[in-house]
Amino acid sequence: MTRSEYNNCVDDYSDAIFRFIRKSLNDDDDAADIVQEAYTRLWEKVETVSYDKVKSYLFTSAYHIMIDFIRKRKKVVAEKDSGDVFMDEKYGSYDADMNIDLKTILDEALSRLPEIQKSVILLRDYEGYSYQEIGEVCKLKESQVKVYIYRARLTLQKYLKSADLVI
Amino acid sequence: MINKENYIEYIVDYFDGNLSDDLQNKLLAFLDENPECKEEFDNYSAALEETFVEEIEAPASLKATLKNIPEAQEEKLVAYMENDLSAEERNVIETELVENSEMRRSLYLFEKTKLEPEMDVVFPKKAAVKRYFIPPMVRRTMVAVTSAAAILLLFWNIVGTGKTYQSDQNLVSHMSVAPSFIDQLPVFADINEDEEPDTTKTNSTNTVIETPGHQGTEVMQSIPLIAYAGELSAPQGNAESGISDVRTEYLEIYSYKEYKLRKDDTNNEKPKNKLGTFSDWTNWAMQTVSGEKSLADNPANQLSASDVSNFGIQTLSRITGADIPLAVK
């Protein structure tokens, strides 16, 4: 990959990677640092990474940097049964007349997902990745990706249902 | 008659349901008497059961029950939403959706879980991660300039606090070097450059200060932290500053000068801008061209090395936005 191609990668993919990491971490600064680190690693291997594989390389690299970062912070979201993820105190006394933004509720629900479920569903929805592509990024089998997506959707759906947001 | 030559045929007929009750009883009795043949019977039975399970058609009532199990329905809906189903399976689901309002509601909620990327969120450090080609010549120049600046800073840090600067033109503030020490310097009281101090009228810690560029005297108010004895005779170094006595001595001198300069400022005697104004430079240029003045007469020709360095540092600070810890007043 040439210098010019590398710079094109910055223009083409950095926003998407940033959105993915930012949504996972809920922190702009940390997300920016992680994306920057991913590009630094790419630059170090710029001669060995082919241009047509670079998007996957960047997502994979950023994802694993993020996982390392989360582990270091010891803020990994504990695995929960989908049934455990319901309304917290914030929405526990939710009044049906209140006009709570669906996106806000969905973000809240997303933040409660286990890290792996959050990542696969973000890659699926944000990037439209296939099960195989998600598996490559997250080092999972396709069947595992499918299960995680199913569990994530179920959790989010139950959260929405519990919030009684939708008619 | 069932024997070891023909018992296989009876076993097949048994499982096909073609044996009468009498023959079935005779076969089972034969198998009890011949365990090796019973093993054959069991193997055939097991193989047949597997086939049977595969081909079994669930009754309609059971199918309806399975369809109503929430987990199964949710899994199908997620698969439908994720486009994991074949066309035939999709048709089945869509038919069920028409008939089942609860299922439609469930699918609606699942579709709401699809996340939309926030396209207005962009990576803020694009410029920082991009790589630009810098010609070798430019790179070498940058390295040289950076090195020169570093050397200049180092030189200033070392020499600027030494005995080299004893003239009135080099008034160095060491606030960044030893702020705690400066904070503890004595507070000067009245200045009266025409009178000799009467130290006898003050306590023992009052003293006369004479500096290289100033022969006047000041009377200091004593403070408890620092005890001075004699004029400029190596005051007690501040432990926190971590600097030598010689350096401490000159810190005092320059702090005094700084104080004096502040006093001058208070009296509206602002120091002249040594760099000259734009008008000065214009006049000098015109006079130089006309032969009235030489290059050496430029408005900044009285600048010392420290002035030039100071100007450079201030300019560098302004350009980089960094707080370079050296300031010259």
C-alpha cells in the first residue's frame, strides 16, 4: 500500500471506525486515541497490508486495541443473561406519557450489552458486515456471531418493550 | 421354524409388522435362547429408530404448539430480519405475520433495535494520522532548526542564570526556575536612593543591598523564613529550589532588579522597546539607502544576546502555544 492509499484509508474509514469505537466506549477522546493507534499500527505495516483488505485490517486492529483498553480499565461489562437487562432506576418509574427519545433508550440498552454483543451488533448495523466478516474482526465463528446477534437483538427488544416505548 | 439360517428374515418382518402374534412370540423366544442373534435384533432396531425419527411427520397440534413457543418465534423473527431465511421460509413467516398480530408487534420491536450510525460524528484526528512526504532537504532543515532551538534554550538556561548577566540590560526573571524561592524573597519597603540606610534603626535582619548595576540602597523588611547577614553574602539557599548558593545569590540580585523595574513601570517610565518600532526601521532603512547610516546603526543594534534570545523564545512560545519556562523582562 502506498502513502497515498494510506491517506485515502484515513479519509474513507476513519470516521466509521471512530463511530464504532466511540459507540462501544461512550468516550470521544479514548475512541480517537484508539483509532489513531490503529492507524499507527497500519502505517508500521503499510508495506505488507494490501489495499483491498485494509478496511477489515483497521476494524480488526481497532477492535482489539479497544478490548485491550477495556481490560486495562477493568471496565468490561459483565456477561448478563438477556433477561437481566431491563429497566434501571432511571426508567423504572417510566411514565407512559413521557416522551423519552427512542434513540436514548436504545443507547442505554446498548451500553448494557456485553462487550462482544455490542461489537457484533454495531458492526452488523453500522457497517452492514456479514457474519463471516464480523467473525474475522472479532475472531469468532459465524455460528457464534449469529448467536450473539440474536441475543443482542433479543436484549434490545426486551428493553424497548419494557420501556413501553412503541405502540 | 426359526433357526440361525433364517432368523434375519423374521427380524425384518417383525419390524415391518408382517409377523403374526404367534410368530412374534416364537422369534422373541428364539432370540432369548440365542444372545448373539439378539444383538443383531437390537442393532437393527436402533438403526430403524434413527430412520424413523428423521421421517416422522409431527402432528398438526404439535406443530401449532411449537410455533407458539416464544423463543422459537423470536429466533425466527430475528432470522427473518437479518435475511438469514430462504425465500420459502420467508413466505411462511410472512403468512404467519398476516395472521398473528402479536408476532407483528414483536417483529416491529426487533426492527427498532437496528442501530443507525451517527453520520455527523467524524474522526477528529484525521490530519494527525495522515502521512505526508517531507523532502530530505526540508527535513534536514527542520532538524537543524529544532536542534538550534534546543541548544539555544539549553544555553540560556545554563548561562542565563550565571554571572554573565550582571548588567542592567539583562534583567532575568527566574520565576520558572525557582518560584517558591522567589515567593520567599524579602519584601522591599520604601525606596530612597538618595539616603543611606540607617541599619541601626532597624532590626538585625535589615541590610543594605548593592547590586552590580545599582548603587542605591534599600531597606528590607525581614521575614522569618530567610535570614540575611551582610550585603549579598550568600544567603541561605532555599532547600526546595535545589539550586546552588551562587545561583541563589544571583537569583536574589535579579529579583531585586525585577522589583526595581516594576517600580519604574509604576512611575510610568516604561522601558524603551529595544527592538524598535516600524517607524524606526523605516527611517533607518531610508537613511541607510541614502548613505547617512550604516547597517550597524539599525534600531536593534544595541540588543544583547539575551534580548535576541528572549525575543526568539517569546516568538517561539507564541507560535507553538507552548509555555516555554523562560521569560526575560
